[in-house]
Amino acid sequence: PKMKEDHCLHAALLCLGVLCCSQALSTERLHHSRPSLHEHREKGKEGQVLHRSKRGWVWNQFFVIEEYTGPDPVLVGRLHSDIDSGDGNIKYILSGEGAGIIFVIDDKSGNIHATKTLDREERAQYTLTAQAVDRNTNRPLEPPSEFIVKVQDINDNPPEFLHENYHANVPERSNVGTSVIQVTASDADDPTYGNSAKLVYSILEGQPYFSVEAQTGIIRTALPNMDREAKEEYHVVIQAKDMGGHMGGLSGTTKVTITLTDVNDNPPKFPQSVYQMSVSEAAVPGEEVGRVKAKDPDIGENGLVAYSIIDGDGMDLFEITTDYETQEGVVKLKKTLDYETKKSYSLKVEAANVHIDPKFISNGPFKDTVTVKIAVEDADEPPVFLKPSYIFEVQENAASGTVVGKVHAKDPDAANSAIRYSIDRHTDLERYFVINAEDGNIKTIKALDREEMAWHNISVFAVEVHKQHQEAKVPIAIKVVDVNDNAPKFAAAYEAFVCENARSNQQFITISADDKDDSANGPRFIFSLPPEIIHNPNFTLRDNRDNTASVLVRREGFSRQKQDLYLLPIVISDGGMPPLSSTNTLTIRVCGCDSGGSLLSCNAEAYVLNAGLSTGALIAILACIVILLVIVVLFVTLKRQKKEPLIVFEEEDVRENIITYDDEGGGEEDTEAFDIATLQNPDGINGFIPRKDIKPEYQYLPRPGLRPAPSSVDVDDFINTRIQEADNDPTAPPYDSIQIYGYEGRGSVAGSLSSLESATTDSDLDYDYLQNWGPRFKKLADLYGSKDTFDDDS
């Protein structure tokens, strides 16, 4: 109510001021510029003197106060012409913006009134046109004249901020006066008139942490060392007031939420000075032992902590990693532990910030340390072999029961249980070895052959006597040591060729040897001829001393007709202790060669043929043989291409079958001696009887309702069924065969059932299609077509 009274008082004062100014201006205009009523003479284009009347306007008011809410229309102004004598003959007309709707004119007096409340914020001025015309003739008495009506502003709009709520961030521990955000408000009132749009900013909530500049609206920090960890979010209310902030001004407010962003101003800190952990000695490397955590109130990257072990007697056995999701240090086992060796360890763990802000380095070291004590727990461990693997040697062909080696394992626990040993039979399928379960001695069961298997890889288990589930396994490699038990032999199956015209001491083959034994018992090889043939007249042997030997011709001139094959024994000895030797036979063939030494033929028969037949004769014989083979092949091919007839008449396919039964039974009641199933056609069991005497053009489906006759069916019913099927079957011609059924009973006469008589029966079947079956079925067409001919003749 008080604000409303202030507004009314302010409006009244403005109206009074405007009226005084308007009256003064009107009086001055009437005094200085009132138009005279004398005539002005002007020369026209033709020298004619023209008379123009001067007019004068009297303005009572030029401005209209906005938001006027009085009971009467507001007087805007009054039009008056000098030629208006007051007799009512002049009519005033108003046109332009808002004429007739907002502004109306009294056509007699010229007074202009505003009939509606005006709002300057909607429209600040209006342009109108006034004119004086003759009331009777509407003839313009003067030219139209424009004037402007301005809407006078009043303070009727409070300031408004661009946003209802603002959000801003500022780093914690910022200096006093650090700019946070600028808020801006606007006032719809006229900024050029008075102080209605002059705004002043002030803070209503948020002291003493923040302040605002009165003219700009910039919010700044007001306190130093604001700590995010103590309070992170602040709510500030800013007011904007017009009229320069004086009494009577209108105001608007906005809320600003200010968040302190984190900086790394806090070091990590362990909540306790010692951590106690335990781990079993059976734990494997990489297994987690425990976790430690240093608390850092900072967030984000400012709160990241890295952990490390900086001291302790377990630095080589343990390691620590950082879990960045939980910000914990994870202590893990690095190597295996032994409870019997050491039962506890101590570590010194350090936690340090990853990112350090140099501005706050003076706050102290951004790290902390803690002691971690780890106790090793005793576990029931499996036996442990003294070595991780074993390698033994044994000579091949050693007698059964030979000791190969010994393995030993012990129980690492304090109980020191007895150990029993066994061989993993999956690694010794042939059962070459056996182990003593008590002392771990490994022996052979049978002789070993190095040439079959030079190494044997087996595994031995060690288990505790009282705890069978605790076992250990060790690999053992057994090398079979070679002995000289294999004599050398030819490296390949050699076959030599010597020319008939070979020269003396000519080399014609080089041989080598192979020994299955190891290199110590193999090369070097010694080649020689047996003593009994060392002086043979045909061939000699030369040892090349490089594990090879050359065979040479001792004499000149060989003849295939006399002897075309020679067998030369060669003795090969190895370098083993003691040495072994073997006698190998070299086959040597005598061949015919040309003058250059190239082989032509090695057969004695070929030599004889060459003496009787020339090469041209042999080629002619081969050509004749090839021609005969070609003729035979063509004959067989043409024979196969002959077209076979479509219908094959076989002597076995006879339709006139006579089935005779000469088995005399014991009367009508004797059902054992006669098999009635013989009368049933096996092909008809499935409901479809194939025709073998024609080639059907279409495949017909079995007739519906045709079912195989049961074995106990009466013969007369069976015969009647077959007759009905034969008479009603349009798919194939009837069989021309004789069927004899030896059935007599129920007083029926057993007559012929031949289909040849079916032409005289009263059948409704049409057999005209037989005429189209060709000459092979002409007889049947005539027989079955005779009915129509007989009917025509009668």
C-alpha cells in the first residue's frame, strides 16, 4: 500500500509538471508565433495575384501519461485554425495511428482525447494528421498537418534478470576479489527519461563469502581460503533495483548457485599406523595378501594416490599395486613363501599424490607412510624333490635289474612324513623301468636298445604315506648309452654297371656305408675284399678313407654272352671297440656301351635280337600291333552304340502259366495241407498290380479302398474281388492267361475266369482307346470293340 501511494504521488507530480510546461509553451507560442489574419500576395506563373490564408495551431498538451486510470478520457491537445470564427462552419478531422480507436477529436472544438490506457513499453509515440474542412461541403480549408503524441513514461516495470537461476564455479582457496560470474538485469522503462531504468545491484544472501559490484553485477569472492572440503556449495541471492536504488524503486532478484571446485590442497593420510595381514605359505605368486588405503579428501585427479614399498625385509617377496577404482593399495605375493624358513615379514608402504599443485606445496609433503606386518601361515605342503628334474644314463643291452638312478623327496612340513614313490605309467607304457617305493631307486625291467629309443622320459610321483592327496611329480630323462652292437652295411642297395669295352683300372661306382650305432661306434668305416678273392682277376676295391670306397675294373674286355652278371663281396668294418664288420654283396652287370661310355643295353637277349632283326623291322612289328588294337577298340565301341529295342521279349516272361496242385488233403476240414496264400498274387498285396507286357505311359496311384486280403479270407470272396478289379480297371489291358483255381464249395460251379470271355459280359467299360495302342494290340481292340459292332448289326 505504501508503494502504491508513492506511485500515485509520483504520477501526480509528473502530470502537474507537464501541464505547467505545456501551458507555458502554449502561451509563448500564442505570444510570439500566432499567425496574423492579413493576406499574403504571391505572383503566380501568369502574373496573377494569389491569396492564401495563414493558419495557426493552439496546442494544449503534447504528452500523454502512460497507465492513466482516471474516470475521464485524457485531454491530449486542441486544434484551432485562424479562420475558425467560432460559428461552427469548420469541421476538424483526425487521421493516422490510433485515430478513432485510441484518439478521438471533437470536430467542433478540435479537442483531442485518449480513450484508452496507453503503455509506453508497447508503443512510445503515435503519428497523427489533422485537417480543417468545410462542415457543409467537406472541402479542405487548409492542407493536412502531422503531429506526434508521445507517451510519457512512468516507473511501472521492475528489473528482470536474464535467467532465474545462475550456476557458477570458482576454485577453492581463491584470493579475495576473484571474479565468479556476472549477472545482468534489464528494465523495460525508458532509460532516457528519469531514473526509471537506472539499476543498482546488491547482495541479499551469501555474505560474507561473496560480494557484488553495484553497477556491473559482477560477483566476487569476499573471504580468503574458502575450503571445498568444509563447504562445497553456496547459494547467493542478488537484487537489481531501479530508480538508482532509491526509495520507491522497483526491484527483481535472482539466485546464483556457486560451487567451489577442488584443488590439491590436502595430502593423503593413512587412518592407522600399522596394518596386520596374513598369507598361507601355499599361496602362489600373484595372489592378493591384503589392502591398505590412504584417505585424501580431494577428488578427481587431485585425490589420486599411488602406493609403493620403500623399505622392509619382504621387498623381494611382496609387491604393491594401486587399484584406481577404489584408491586402495593391493599387496600381492611376488615369490613363494616357506613357513619353516621365515614366519613373518614387515613392509613400509608409502602413499603419495600423483598430481601436486605447486601453489600449495608449502602445505607440506603430499605423502604418508604406514607399516604393514605380514604373518606366514603354515600349510600342509606336498613333498618336495631335491631337484626340479633328473637326468640318468644306462647302457643299452644292460641286464634286467640294472640300477638307473635314485630320486629323493622330503616332506617340508614339521611332521616330516614318510614318502612313497611310483612311476607314472602313462610315461612308461612299455614298462621298461621300475622304482623302489621306499628309497626311490629306479631299475630296468628289460634290456634297452638305443637304436629303437635313445631317450626315455618318465615321471615319478612322491606321496606322503599318511596323506595320499599330497603328492609331487618330477620329470626324469634317461639316456641310453650306445654300445657297438650293429655292424655297418651298405648305405643303399647298390647295383653297378660295367661296359664291355671298359678299360683297366677304370672306376665305375663309389659306395658308402651306414651304421645304426652312435658316431663313437660307427665311422670311420674300413672297406676291403675278403681274403679269398682279394686277387680276383675282374675287379678290385680302393678305400677312399672318407667312409667311401671305389670299385675299379682290373682287366679289359667283358662279354655279355659269356657272363653278364658278377657278384662282388665287400667287407665293411666300423671304428667301435671292439670293431664289428659285415660282408655285403655288390651286384655288377655287364652292359653294352658306345664309344663314349654311355650305356646302350644290359640284356644278353637284346644283343641276340639285334643280330637277327634290324631296328626298322622292330618298328614295323610294333606299328602292326598298335593298328590291331585300334581296330578292336573301334569294333567294341560300335557294338555298344547299337540301339536296343524298347521291349525285350524274354523266353522266361510267359503269361500262359498253369499252376497245378496235386496235393490231396483230408477233406474240407483239413486246412493244414493246402496253403491258400499260394492263390494270392504277392504283387497285389500293396494294392497295385504292375503290367510287364507293356510300357506304361503314366504312373497311376493305387485305387482307393483296395486293401490286401487277410490270410483267412474266403476264396470265393477273393475271386469275386479280383474279377471286379479286372472289369473296372481302365489303366491297362487284361491278361491273356489261364488261371485255374481248385476251389469247389458252396455249390458254385468253377468256370473259366479267362479275360477272353469278358467281351461278352454286360460291361459298361469303353475299350475304344485300344485302337490307339498300335498293331501289337489290334487283336484285343477287335475283340473288345466287337460289342459295338454287334449292337449296330442287331
